[in-house]
Amino acid sequence: MKKDWPLWEVFIRSKNGLSHKHVGSLHAADAEMAIENARDVYTRRNEGISIWVVESSNITASSPNQTEALFDPANDKVYRHPTFYDLPDEVKHI
Amino acid sequence: MEKLHDLQEIFQARIDADEKIEPKDWMPDAYRKTLIRQIAQHAHSEIVGMLPEGNWISRAPSLRRKVALLAKVQDEAGHGLYLYSAAETLGVDRETLIDELHTGKAKYSSIFNYPTLSWADIGAIGWLVDGAAIMNQVMLTRTSYGPYARAMVRICKEESFHQRQGYEILLTLCRGSEAQKAMAQDALNRWWWPSLMMFGPSDKDSQHTEQSMRWRIKRKTNDEIRQQFVDATVPQAEFLGITIPDPDLQWNESRGHYDFGPINWDEFWQVVNGNGPCNRERIRARVKAHEEGAWVREAALAYAEKRKARNAAATKVA
């Protein structure tokens, strides 16, 4: 029986102080081997100091069809931004 | 039907606005198909591209050259993997892609069907073949499909060492004995024309270019990048002191580009269609590696299952 290794998404922290960032995916038999493979595939040039792997099938993503429903409500709320408020130039450090 | 038409218009408008397309976005079937074909072909080229160079790892002339070549070949494997992953975001699975390579249904760059006869060929491949690939790939960092563009950014960052190590090999040979310089010239003679063919058929004969430009999968035509490559490479050959094997090659002041002689497209199509010097050998080597690696893939899965069962049992006890 033919069976592909499952797909894993790989996230790398490039240095302490920064978040892990998605860099791509790869196949591996389990999580530990996924980390070993990620080391070889995605960090050949010191790109990271920490690796996360998540099996791709465990990720739930929002759908592009939901984009309006999810993100439009924020569009008209300009009062959430500091530039919405008028203050005289003489007022400093604010 | 009206609805599909609308979707297509919205899609093209996004492309025209230089928006990136991401995996879950709606896209025309033909766009998806074109990308799968192109990205897979690109991935296969990286993987098959390891073979001609692998031929020289054990015979590299010094440890310095050997570690560099090993690192380069390892990079090609990594690049193949980035690209297979990018293709998989379009809904095709890895096994299908590999099968298509092995059965000859999918193509790879025809350049890798030429043999590496001398050490100078390793220099010529790095300089010319990687040089040509970089020009194409720099363009593709701006391709419209997000995962493909991101893979290209990584690849371009890594590839510039490939071209430099190749040029350095040739520079060393060209500064060596007469026999070494002759080796470099011989390699250039054999790799020059196949390198120009890497950019694909001339624009007037390219069946995919027009649509791919409209979808911004490609941002330049085959002939445009080929010209760019010739313009960049001629002065580099002059610096080496070796001669590009093209009697028609000359600077054209009015165009601001080098003119070059006609490409032998019969040879190109012969090689594309399976009749190059090494086509059969390359596929045979890939199939052999895949088949002989089957037990490793199975063992890894069996080991993963055993480890999982053991962890589950341990958790139960605790």
C-alpha cells in the first residue's frame, strides 16, 4: 500500500524577541521527524533558533469568502486610530 | 454562467492591480493548471539538476570545492522541496507529481539532459545554468501566486552563491595551465547554446507566454530574459578570456544589446521530447532512487506509529 507522509506547516523564530513565522511546509512521518526535516530544508543558513511544526490538517483557516464579514466592520472605525483626534500642535508628547 | 464570468473578471482585476493570489482564493481552473504544470516542472528541474553535478562530488579537485559542491547540490534538493510544497497548495499531491516525472508526463529543464564530462563543466553549470535560472527566478519573485513568489525569494537568496562558485571554478582554470584553460573553453562551447535554450522557445513559438503574462505568472517573455542573460554574460566571458561559440555575437549600438546567432530549435525539441544525450539515464536514476528509498519511507511511518503507540501507553500508565 502506498502512503504519503503527512504534510506539516513549518514556523521559524529567526531570533529571540521575534515571533515564529510561517516559512513553508514539508512531509514527514511524525512531528519529531518533521522538525528534523525542517532543520535541513528551512534552516541551512542560520535562519532560525526555534522551529514549530503543525500538521497541516490541524489548521483551521478563515475562508476568502468570509473576508468582508470578518474584516469590513473594522473599516469604518477610524476613531480607533490616533490620527482621528484633533489636537493643537502646541501640545507635546501625546 | 454569468457568475463564473464575474468571478473571472474580479480575478483578472485583482491580477491587474498586482494583488497576490493565495491558495484558498478563487482562481480560474486554467490558472491553477498552468501553475501546477509550471511549478512542478520547476521542482523537477531542481531535483533532476542534482544528477549532473552529483557526478563530480567524489572527484572534486579539493576539499574546498567538494564542500561547496555538496552544499550546492543540497540546496537544489531544498529548492525542489520548496517548490513541491508550493505546488501542493494548489491541491495536487506529492506522489502524483513524482509519478508524473517518472512516467515522463511532466517535463523538467532540458539542460539537465546534457552530460558533465569534465570538472570545468561544474564551473560552467554554476556560471551559465544557475546564472540563467537566477534571471528567470528573479522575475518569478514577482509572480502573481503568493506561495510560488515566496519560494522564489528563498531560492534567489540561496542561489547567488551557486553562480559565484561556478564562475570561480572557471576563473581558476582560466588562470591555470593551457590545458586547464582549454578545458574551460570546451565547457563553454558545450554549455553555451543549451543555456540559451533554457529560457524556452522564442516568443513567437511559445504557446504559454501570452496567457502567462496576462495572469502575471511571468513578467517577462522568454526572449526578453534570454537577451538580458546574453547581455550580462558576454562581459563575464571576456573577463575569463574564453570565447563564446557564436560567430554572430556582437554589440549592437543602436539596440543597446548584444546580437546573437540563431538557436538550433531542432536540438531543443529533440531534447525536450526525450532524445537528448542523458534523458533516459536521468529518469532511470530518479526512479531507482525513489524505488530504493521506498523502505525508508515505510520504515519512518512504521517507526512513527510505534512511537505514537508507546507514548499513548506511557500516558495511560501515568
